[in-house]
Amino acid sequence: MSKIEPKIFDELKQALNTFGNKYFVGEELNRAKLSADLRSYDEKLLSRLFEVAFIREHYIKEVAGEKIFQSEQLEEAIMYSDYWDTSYTKYENRIGLTSDGKFIADNEDVVLDFPFKDGVLTAGMTKEDKENGYDDAFLNETIEKDEIDTLFDKKVLVNVKRYGDNLSEQSRADNMIVPFDKEKDNLIIKGNNLLALHTLKDMYAGQVKLIYIDPPYNTGSDSFAYNDKFNHSAWLTFMKNRLEIAKDLLTEDGLIWVQTDDVEVNYLGVLLDGIFGRDNFINLVTVKTKIGGVSGSTEGKSLKDATEFIQVYAKNKEEINLEPVYAMTPVWDFINEEYIQNGKSWKYTSVLTDLGEKKLIRFDEKANRKYYHYPNAKQQSVKQYASEHGMTEEEVYNSVPEKIFRSTNAQSSVRTTVMNETSNIDTGLVSIEYVPTKGRNKGKLTEILYTSTRNTNMLMFLSDMLTMDVDGRLLYKEKLTTLWDDVQYNNLSKEGKVDFPNGKKPEKLLSNIIEMSSYKGDIILDFFGGSGSTAATAHKMKRRWITCEQIDSQVEILSERLKNVVDGTDDKGISKDVNWQGGGSFVYAELFKKNMGYLQDIIHAKDLTELQSVWERMLNGIDGKGKADISFRADLNKIDWTAGFDENKRLLVKILDKNGLYYNYSEIDDETVRDLMTNEDYQFNKHFYGEEHE
């Protein structure tokens, strides 16, 4: 802290008292309000501050005979000093991500670009654009906070279609209004995902149970089709903007799962701590994605990559309840691979061949409990049973799992009671028959067997650990931990019946997450839609879903995949596990491009002639309609076509008003906008946003 900072707060307290409570919350300075008014050059505030000798001395500088007010330095002192109220110094212990010395959480500037999916903050073109010489620096731009409200206002939706419900695609020629039911319908939105999320905010705030995202990893070498080599700080800002609005959309008991690799995982964790709160961290899940780490490293410089990571956060950890999810493995494969091959001891090695006669030891009428003795119970090892019945051990495990058991000395009040009631018995087996008041057998008449030895160990049967798949195979159920090494990342290219050979996430991975974090009917959100894995899996698991995507080729793949799911022609992924036969529907809509279309035309212009043609349309529109919004900062007299193609391409991008890349819903009744829309899309918007068409 500089020596002048304690003094500045004493001076400010005295000066700002003249405004009453405007700049105070109780006795504390309302730093955010003061900072905002400084940024907007509030005349009354500045007039009062300029009367303060200390401020004139330290924050007004004379340059070439002119006086300059150093408002940014004053704002920084206000926002980042830890002193206030008395002559004592008060410190806030803060740890977090910073940019230019300021915490990202306090940064109100947003660096924006919108042409493609990875875009609202810089580096948003595809790799193909990069190879064609496109310079991403064209799009690096700062949007001030006072412009954000317009930028993030909800958008007009166009080209609306519905698929499913046993109906053919409703095309524009159908001349039908596509209905939308917020309580039932699934939704694809094409357009920039940050603006799409803000478009959905009023309608879905606090209603999304689960968010899963697989954002660009900031590696520069990803195999999927985006150029995601962000500048590190830009990537963090890119993520921050989306995670903040994502939190608003979650229910109080909602969860967010964010998948990445080891390049940004640590910084992402700090960012998530800052947004969701460190106390709301749930787990870091490690997913084995490659066999033996076959790629992703520089020989001799690092270990080969074989994993990715999923960070799990709750909106409110006190409200969540993670449902158990099991890894399912054919029972003999599990025994062989997990135990025999690794030299570990497998406990289920005995077969209860015959219980024999059952004798009542005691009936505790008050507790409604019966205690039995099986004096002639017989058992043998799995090996002996296999030999006597001419079977392999694998066949034994698959044929009589209800007889195969292990014993355990699991401590419980029930076991203690059994020990007391059967202490004089040392042959065969004993049991207790009662109705549990909790647990999986709550309310059911249940009999538990115990050994009759001094320790009275409980018998656990293998069948209780198994389930059966649709082919009749017995599968061993093992609760998932934070290491997921059984999700197959191989042979995914045709999953969903769409060709997306690299970057696709397995439906099995998504089904684990969805089953653990939601129930049927809950809303699942993935705003990095990609190939549609999340939406497809959620649909098959009877959840509702929303997904966003921007790149044309990706939207085509995603839409095609979801149509396959609805039609029941998708037999890949988890379809067999859940016996998917098709059904349901979804609505497709696009954010209505305004300056966005011109921005893409500028980016893809190949020469000066094309660029000049775009400029003419920007100024005049088509038949006088659809003119571009030009930034109020732009000086059109500076356009000089003799300066060449690159310079003018850069200039045209710069002068486009980035607040108007898409049409805001507030503009829908403007004559120009209305003329550009179909009547069907217009009425859909009115219905979607809860307004009746007049």
C-alpha cells in the first residue's frame, strides 16, 4: 500500500459526506458506486472531488500546459486499497487471478469478438481461417461496462423449426407458427453462446439442474476444428464471462461439470473457486482418455498425456445430493482384470450349497425379530464347486451368483444383537429376520445370515453386487470414484450416427454425469454443443436439454444427430443400455444476425473489391434495409482505400458496433426489423418471451 492511500480515504470520507448516503453502505464506502460514477465522469462528483486539495495535488497532472485528471489511478486506489473508516489499516486477505494487477472478479472490461463458437473473447476463428491468413488481432476490442447491457440484452430468434413428435420437419413453406413450451421443450440455439445464455437468463434463471461443458482447452494443438490457442488471460476472461451467467442459470441444488486437460486445469480451478466459492467445490474427476498416453507430449520434455480432468462445483453444496453411479463390468472380466491379474485377494470365493433345516432360536416379539439356526448348512469353495459340477470358475460365477458369498465383520447394532442371541452356538449358520427401518431394504421383511463362529461375521452374496444387461450378461457394479478409467474413448467416430472423428465425448461419460447429478425431467445445459453428445445422452435418459453452437458445420452435425435420436435411428452410444427406441422433440432457433453477418463477410473477403462491396452494403443495406450499425467512435473520413486491403479490413472490423452483432428483442417491432422477419418467426418470439401478438 502506498503512503498516500490512507490519507485519500480520509479525504474522500469527508468530501463524499456531502452526498448523504449515495456513496456509503452504512459506514463503509460503496466502492463500486464511486468507481462507476468516476468512469462515467459524473459532473457533480468530479466538481466536488476537484475541490479537495489532496486530490488536486496527487491525481491532477499538468502536461504541456494542460491539466489531466488521472481518474484511473484514483479508481485503482479506491478499488484496491484495503484501508477504510479509521486511522487503523484494515487488510482483506484475497487470493485470486489478476490481470494488470486487478482481480479478474473485479474487472468490468470485456474483450470481445463474435465470429465463431470460441469467440466472445478473442481468437475466435477456425483453424482454416488461420491458415488462410486471417489475423485474429482484428477482433481484439474492449467493451466498457456501460455498453454491456445492450450487448447482453435478449435477442430475436429466427429460422425456427421443430423436429419430432411424429411430425415431419416444419419448414418455412409450411407457413406454421412453431409452438414452444418452456416446461417440456428441448432447445438448440445457433449463435454466440455467451449472448445465447443471456438471451435465456430471464426465462431459465435458477432452473437448470446440471451444466456440463467441454470448452476449448487453450492448447493450440487440439484435434477438433476450432483454433483455441487463446492468450492465457483472454482464455480466463472468456471462461469467466460464461461461468458467471452459468451460475445464475443453475438451481440451488444444481451442479456444473467442466472438462479440460492439464494446460489450464489449475487456473480454471482458481477461477471456479472465485465464481462458485471454494466451499462449493465437490471433486476433481480424472478421466482416462488414451491408452498408455500415446500422444500429447514432447519427447523428453514431459510425460505422455493419458487423462483429462472434470472439475465439479455446486451452486450451493448444502443443497446437493449426488446419486451413486456404478461402473458396470462383466463379472468374470472384473474378477480377472481387477484381482487375479493384479495379484489382489478376491473375497467372493465360497458357495453356499445347502442351507438345510431352519430352527427358531428366539422370537423377540417386542422388536419383531426372529433368530434362527441352520445347523446343517453346507458350503465349499468355488474351485471345488466347479470341479464337482464339471464347470469352469467363470461358469460358476455366471450361473450361481446368488449362492456365492464372502463374510465380513461389518460393525452394526444388528450384528451385536445377533452375537448376543447366538453366543452358545458354534455350528452351521445363524440368522436374524426383521423389517429394517432404513437402508435399501427399508420396510421389507429381510433375513441376514451370519457365521456361527465367535466373530459372527455377516454373509454378503455376490448377486447383490450384480445387475443384468439387455443381453442377459451379469455385470459387476462398482461405485464410481474420482478415477474414471472404464469409459471407452475408442471407436467414437460414428457415435450418434454422425461423422465427427475427433473431440467427441463418449455418451457413457455423459450418462455417468447425468445419472449422478439429475433426475428425469430436469434441465441439462451444454453451451459448447459440439457434436451434440450431451444433448443426445440427456434426451435418451429422458431429461430436458438446452444446447448452443455457432459454427455452421457443427450446427449441422448436432442437429442431424438429435434428429437421429428423435427418429430412433441412433443405435449407438447408450442406446442399447437404455433400450432407446426414439421419441420426443426439439426446437431449433438462431440468433438473428445484424452486424454479425457483416463481420463474417469482412473476415472472409478475399480482396479489396469484395471488401468495398461489403462496405457499400454496410452503409446502404439491401434495398435500403439491414444497414450496419457503425460505432459512434468511428471517423468515416479516415477510410482510405489506397491504404490497401489489410489496413481497410482491420478498419471495417473496428468500426462495426459490437453491441449490435445480433438484433435485440427490444427492436423486434421496429419497421426495419419487422420487414426482415417472417410472420411465423415474429409470432414465435412474442410467444417465446411471453408476449401475445397484437
